[in-house]
Amino acid sequence: MSYNTSRNYFWKMNGQKLHLYQLRKNALLSPDVNGRIESDDTELVYPDEDINNGLRVEYNAFVKPFVTADPNSLATDSNETTWSNPSLTEASSPEETSHVNLNRMLSLACVCFVQAQNAAKEGNIQLKEYYMREFYKKLADNESNKKKITIAFPSPVSSVR
Amino acid sequence: MTVLEIMERAGIRDTNLAISWIKDAIHYIESTQEENLKVKKSGIIKGQRDYDLPADLISINSISVLDTEDDNKYKRIRRLTGPIEISEDLNP
């Protein structure tokens, strides 16, 4: 029976493998078989029990990179409460009519990336760097679009009201 | 946005090359942003340290372990930094 797993388990990447360790707490002042007493009462060990489906990995991956329908338009949009997203079918062999499964801002970022690669192909590194900066700017814009931050500035006493 | 529209905006004529670059762009995006998250689960085996990661992984968002004594909740675990004293335990 696993308990308090957020404190007792640790992970580490080693190449393409995930290493999983468990924290074992020993009683202080309990001597080992040789009569030695350790000052540190914790040690990392391999997991000491079987847990069915115990390891959960959440990760970024390619999920339908190209689809057959436009992912940025609603399938039904009757009113505020009646709407649905389009059901997206992956285009396994993408072609010119396939849609990129990204929102509008990230699609524009893709345009900049393609322009950058094309500039690099033509040997124009300065232009490539320019488009890559535009690419990262659009990624940043996309992230900031998800957040709404309000900043309030106090007006000085002497300011004209 | 369709592949054709991206090609027209970027002034590219080669479709296969454009699709390859778009795939690279998506890879960059997935490396830095949380756009498409996937979840995979596998069993923890007593005495086993090494576990396979999904082959389609681009970047890790979180690793969790099932807490069976707390109503079967998956709880995020922390990443170890720095080297581990024991490189291999032959008798775990």
C-alpha cells in the first residue's frame, strides 16, 4: 500500500530511461548488524512494492499535428449555450489542403519558422535570425494570451486629477 | 490554417519541404509550450528502478505516483538533482 507518494518517491532521468526511487526512513539510533549507527536516517532505495498502474507520466507530444478540418472554428455555434468543437480527424499523409492543428497565433509562428528555414537554406543567416526572433515573439504572445494580469498604479498626490 | 496558406505566406513552393519544416516548428512549440498533453500509465515493480518513457515524448510535464492509501490519487513527485550515491543496486 503506497502512502504519501508525493514525499516518498523521486524521479530522475537517465538517458531514455526514467529512474524511480523511494525514500526509506530508518529509525535513528538503531544499530545495524555490525553495531554501527548511522547519523542520517534516510536513504533512497528502489521501489519496495508493486503498484498496478502506479506510474503516471504527463508529457508533451505530437497529437494529430495535421487534421482534415479547421481546428479554429466551432462545429456548431447556435447560441451561448449550444456550441461544440469540431471533431478532428488526423491527416496521416498531410498535403496542401490539410490543416495544421494549432491556433491562429501558433500557425503564424509556423509561417515565421518556415520563412526562417527558407532563409537559412538560401544562406541568409541574418534574415533567418530575424524570422526566428519573430517566431519566438509569437510563441510568447500565445502564452500571454492565456493570462490576464491587471496592474494598478497609485496616482501621486500632486498629480493633476 | 492550411499547409497551402502557410506555403503562400512564406513563399515556398516545395510541399514536402514545407510539411517537414512545419513538423519541426510544431516540435519547437511542443518543447516550450503546453499545447498537447498526453498521459501514459505503467505499473511500478518491486525492486525495479528503470522505467521506459513513451517513445513519442517531447518534453515531460509531470511524473506522478499512485497513492493507494489516499483514495487512489496520483500525486506529483519531485525530480532528483545531482548524482545518486549508489549507481546500481544488485540486491534491491
